[in-house]
Amino acid sequence: MLYIDNILFAIILIAGIGFFAQNVKKLKRNINLGRDVNRTDNSSARWKNMTMIALGQSKMVKRPIAAFLHLIVYVGFIIINLEVLEIIIDGLFGTHRVFSKMGSFYGFLIGSFEVLAVLVLVAVAAFWIRRNVLSIGRFRSADLNGAPKKDANTILYFEVVLMSLFLIMNAFDLHFQDMNSGNIISQFLAPSPDTFSLEAVTIIERTAWWLHIVGILIFLNYLYYSKHLHILLAFPNTYFADLNAKGKFDNLESVTKEVKLMMDPNADPFAAQPVEENAVPSKFGASDVQDLNWVQLLNAYTCTECGRCTSSCPANQTGKKLSPRKIMMDTRDRLEEVGKNIDANKGVFVPDGKSLLNDYITTEELWACTSCNACVEECPVNISPLSIIMDMRRYLVMEQSAAPQSLNAMMTNIENNGAPWQYNQMDRLNWKDEN
């Protein structure tokens, strides 16, 4: 027989999952605003990447302390929330610890969950101290001021509350304590009969139970607005990551065709594919998020804001304005702004006079990059800030002719002299006459 609390639980559950599904739909829509790019090749290598990097966290171990703490939170939080399935069944059908029929195995599971909950609390405390007390450079950067820092701390507070509620729920569940199986930690938190009445114990247990499941649903929906979206997106992001060797850049097909025509003296320029009448020529490079490809936009949403990219960036280390982390955060912020514009205008983007270039990312940042790939190598989830930087540079050079003076001089020399130096081709061998 269903009661009012079962119906209320069902309503809350449907509302929470429904709102999450809407956010997922919006997330997918925003990512698909990017240009198409084929990332379906070499599926075996892609599955290996996802297994090793996203699931196995193989790139995290480069910084062992952070890796160990993150592993505790990652494993603990995911495994502990397996008990959410039991809570959902109990909430919908009015049962109580329906899986306890599994006997000693259930005790083993819950006991493991309790130990992990304590470890998560310890790890979260360490993370909070690292972010807010210790002077770790990558957490003191200006691009984390304000909302990003609050977001990181909010996630930590969420985890503390959810783990604490789990332990309290177990401690005040007299049926569970009477089983004396799996209460490895909660037995020490269990209420004394002299301190709490049976009614008070029941109220505390039920309150913790409700807050725990509601808190999980709130956390689930907060992910969309948080850097912790990587919990979900790290898997597709590592799967669809670029498999090419670092340092290999893509060539524009239209430019490649032009170069081939120039290099082939027998080529017929009029034999090229005809251009459709009134066709809009494609833009070289990227000035806004719609010009990037969908994998780059997925990268932006997957960014964990850990700062490993920025802390390893030689340009940033020498005091230049560039921060690869900020590049990803700016891309995500602009993409969100474009998405809200589409929502406000019934599915159509109305030009707002803004763009990723200049309004979010400055040319000073772009030209500070040495294209060394350090940021790509360091990212624990295979994000490539460099690909965005190079596409925006391409736009500056090929669309706006806005390259720095030194680069313009080099390109002029290549055009006129066939080399980056300011020497006529006829004078190239003059150096041999100096001896």
C-alpha cells in the first residue's frame, strides 16, 4: 500500500531527473553548435584512452598527492551512491533497506561504504585546505577569483553534507544497528537510549534519509552549472580526443586545394569543384564559439579548472597574460551566453554584438602562446586549449591580417624570398664567399 510519503518521493524523484534531462538536452544542443568533425576512427585506441584516462585516471598520477586524494573522493563518492538504488526502491514502494535480505554480503557492502565515507570526508578536508589555506599557485590565480572559487568550495561542502547524512542515517537506523553487520563506523555514532527517545531517533533517521536523497538530486542538477560536469563528460571527452601526434595541426581543405593548384603547373584551375551560386564562403579560423568544432566545445564543458595546464605553461610562468585554463573557462562562458541567447529567442541565435575573440579572449593572450603543447600533455582529461588558440590565431591572420609585426615580416619574406629571412634568393650562398 502506497502512502503520501511514497507519492511525494516519486514526485521529487521525477522532478529531479526531469530537470537533469532538460539540462542534458540543453548541453547537447550547445555542444552541437560547433562545426562537425569526424572522431569515429580507430575505436580501439579511443576505448583504451577512455578506460585508462577517464576511468583509470592514469594522467592524475603525475601529481601523486592530488591523485591519491582525488581517487578516494572519486571511488568513494561513486561507490557509496550505489546505495541510492536501495533508497529509490524503498522510497517508491515503502520498503526499508530492501537489499538487507542479501545477508552478510549486504553488511560487507554497507561496511565498505561507511569506511569510504570517512575517507571521503578526510580527502575533502585536505582538498579544502589545499584550495583555501595553502599557497598553491594554481589555486591562487586571478582566473579563479569569484564564482569559480565559490563553485569549487560548494562542491566540497556538498560532499561533506552527503557523506555525513549517509553516516547519520545509518547510525540512527535501529533496524540496521540491530543487524550488527556493516555498521563499522556508524555504531560509534549510534544514539544512546538515555539521550534520545525512540521517536527522536526515528525523526532524525527519516530526516537524514530524506535530506540524503534530495541532496543527491540537487547535486545531480548542480553539475550542469559546475566545473564538476567533468564527472560525466570526462568519458566522452577522452574517447573523442585527438589521436594525432601532439604538434600536428590540421590543414584547411580549401587552402590545401589552392596550394596544390599553385604547385602543379599542369593543373586546370577551372576544373576545381564549382562554387554554388550565392554560397557564403567559409570563415578561416574562429572568432566565436560557433566557429569551433563540437569536440572543442565538449572540451570547454569538461574542463575541471584544476590549473595543471596553466601551472605548466611556459608563457604563464614568465609572467605573460596567457592562462590555458582561462581559455577553456572563457569558451564555456561564451558558449553558455550563446545558449541563453538561443533560449531567449525561441531557438534562434540573435547576434548580440559580442564574440569569443576580444570580448572574452584577448589577442595578447593568443599571441603569448608558444604552441609547445605543455597544456595538452598535462590535462588529466585530454583537453586541448591549444587547438582553440590556434584556430583563433588563424582567424586573426587569414581573416583580419592582424598578426604581430614580427610575424607579418616573416610571412612577407617567405612570400618574396622563399625563406623567413630578409635576403634575396640570389644572395643565399654569399656566406661561402666570406671564408
